[in-house]
Amino acid sequence: MFMRKRSHVIVALLLVFLLLSIFLNVFLWRRVRSAVAALETQSPIRVGATLPPLSVTDPSNESAQLTLQFSQADPKTTVVYVFRPTCAWCQRNERNMEALARQLTGKVRLIGVSLSSQRLQEYVAERRLRFPIYLLDPEMADTYGLSSTPTTIVVGSDGIVRHSWQGAYSGTVKKAVENALGVALPEDVSTEQ
């Protein structure tokens, strides 16, 4: 009899712990979901928002501070490519950036923004890129939530973010970039070794 009562108590305790665990998981899931939603709405770099000016440095002359303006800065659309010279996905995306630069010359303003000065001068010298490269201030990168690389931001001539993609151009991102910018990119970078 004692063993039977004991097993009922154990089962009851396990059920209580299971219910507490479910409640705690649901509670934490809702908190995480609301925190993510709050971050997404606070980020100044989101589709439909005005892209604020970016304080950058010219990597060839680090004492030259520049401010990149996007609101009526150019009658053309601006494509901002955010990268790190040491980012493996950014390196895999180089052929796509070359294709973008080649196909969009004169049609849009293409700008590269590095989040890291590590190997930046060598990177720029080795690649002979067809678009200007700047170094973004680390504090500004944090303020704007720019940490994932590569990130591509398409800004209209009115300064409004039209498109934003994170990651190398493969799969659906590649198709979205091609459709939005009217370009044909090289084969999928995810299949290359």
C-alpha cells in the first residue's frame, strides 16, 4: 500500500513539474518574441524607414571622416553592401558584388561599408573594386544594429530603405536581389567550395 501511495505522489510531482516547465517555456517564448519585435521596430535600418546618415572613414586616409547622406543625396538608388574583409560568406559573395558593380554602373550608386578595419586596405587593394569602400564607426554599427555580414541595403533616392537582405547571395536571397535590382548573378555561392 505504501509503495502504491508513493508512486502516486511521484507521478503527481512529475505532472506538476511538467506543467511548470510548459508554463515557463511559454512565458519565456513570449518574452523573447516581444523583445525581438521591439528590436525590429527600433532598428533604424528596416524596410520602409529612412536610412540615417552614416559616419564613415576612408580606409586610404583614416583621418578623413565622411558622412554618407541618403536622403536626396543622389537621384539614383543607393545599394549599401555591408561586409567584413575576414568574413567567409562575404568572400564567397565577391563574384556577385563584381557582377552587381558591372551591371549597375551608372544606374545606381553602389557603396561598400566595412565593419572591420582588419585587413581592409589589403582587401581593397587586392580586389580593385569598382565601387567606393568605407569603414563604418563601430559605435554607429552597434547603434544601427549592423552586425551580420554580408548585409545588403537598397535605399531609394528619397532615403527610404526599399530592400534589406542578410547573407550571401544564394537561394531565395539571390533571387530577391536579382528581381529587385534587375541583374543576373553568377551561380549560387553556397554550392562553391
